[in-house]
Amino acid sequence: MRKGAWVALLGGRFSLLLILLLMGLLFGQADRHFLTVSNAVNVLLQASPLLLAAIGQTIVIISGGLDISVASNVALSSVISASAASAYGPLAGIAAGIGTGAAVGTVNGVLVSHYRIQPVIVTIAMLTFARGLAFELTDGFPITGLPRSYTQLAWGKWFGVPMPILIAGVILLLVVFVMGRTRFGTYLYAIGSNEEAARLVGIRTVPLKAAAYTAAGALAGMAAVIYTAQASSGQPTLANGLELSTIAASVMGGASIGGGTGTPIGTLLGTLIISVLGNGMNIAGVTPYVQQVVLGTAIILAVVWDRLHISLVQAARRKGEPASQ
């Protein structure tokens, strides 16, 4: 096999599937309860809201940006969704949660695209603002008294499939289609690869970048709805550290921090790696502090591999050996 082909193979989804298999074997040997159907369903339930938020992060990263405010967006969307659901019913709660997330994303997108402020600066500011507003609206206490029909989003089933898994699966397929088969997706990849070149060929970069952040915010809002249903309450402390998990899932799945690359399917595999890792460590009795160390290490390794893989691909192309990222 040529060098370029090996680079593509080791940098693609094959390596992620191999990592999942090895983790399954490792944790399965450590505890016989790991390799059971009930635990597999539990992993998917845990992964579903993370996947939604991570897909949104991937969309933003593809466009050349970064959203560090996703965790605070989820917390704010959670308390507003819970308040609306308690007062006006489940549909109002769902709409309020998704709408709040989309509004936060829109503000991020306008500041980044129209006013050309660095995404890290904008989203760090939004991280502080949204989390502070969530605490102000609740005085730091969870919002309870949710309708039972709202919590069914977490525990209900449709044709035997748990609702969070079904929702995440449908949205995943929709985003796969949008990013792979529509002009919106094609243009976002072009903007992330070279924004100035995209602008010169007539692509309207400002509204498209803003739309990417809005979509990411709406997905964070949907994730907040599922998290809220799972917790049976809206919590201003919800989703602490989620921004790191979404970045890790995106980068592990092949998204480049530099923009222009990444896929929703890759993000799915990255999300599963994080969820399986967390689930396996919980079963093995690993403390939460050690789990944070492991996740941080995984993020560093993923970013280092991303840089290394890009360098290898570029070197292979310079030698006339085409390699796909």
C-alpha cells in the first residue's frame, strides 16, 4: 500500500472504529457488565445529547470558527425550557429551549461574521454571560415541576427506540444530508478552507457563517431539552465542561481546528469514543477527577494527531500521492 493510502487509512474512520473495538474489549475484560445490551443502550442514551451539541460544534468548526459557549448555552436553554414547560406545557418548553439556543448562537454568529471579532473572544464572553443569566433567572436553584409528558423525551420510546436516541439519529441524518448534499454545506466547507477565496468567488460568507452559529445554537438548545428531561429539572449548573467534550468529539472525528474539514459521521464516532470511555471508567470505579485528566489528555492527543495528519497528507500530496483527509 502506498504511503498516501496509509495516511488516509490511519487518519480516517477506520482508526476510530478500531479504538472503539479496543476499548470495548478492554472494559469488557475489566467488568462483565460492560458488554451487555442494557449497558450499550445506556451509553447511547448518554451520548445522544452530547452528539447533538457536538454536531453543532462540528458545523462551526467546519466554517472556520469555534464555540466555547456551548455549555453555558445549554444551561441557559435548560432553565428557560423548564420554566416554559412548567408554565405552558411541554411543546412550549421544547420550543423555548431550542429558540433560546438558536438566539444565543445567532448573537455569536453576528459578532463573529459581521463584526469580525475572534470566535474565541466572542464565545468566551457568551459563556460568562449565558451562565450568569441562567443563575440570575433561577437564583441558583433548579426549576422543577416539569410535566410528565416533557420528561418522556428522556425516558419514552417510539417503536421500541428510546426517544433521545431516535431524536439524535434523525438529526444526525438530516445534518449529514445538509452538509453533504446542499449548497449550504458545500459553501461552509469552502469558507472554512479559505474564507477570502470563497468571498471572491461570490459566496456570501457573512450570513453563512452566522447561520452556522445559529444552527449550532439550535442543536445546543435541543441537547438542553434532552438533558433537562433526563434530570427532570432545569439547572443553571447543567453541562459543565460540555464545551471540551464537543470539541474533543469533533476533532477526534476528523474536524480540523483550522476549518474546512469534518463530517457528522466522524463526530458520531468521536462522541461514541468519549461516551464509551466515560461509561467504562464509571463501571471500573475511576474517580471523576481522573476522568477529567483522561479527557484532557484525549483532547491533546486528538489535536496533535490532527496537526500530524495534515502534515502527512500535505507531504504525500507534494510527492504526487493523493491522500484524502
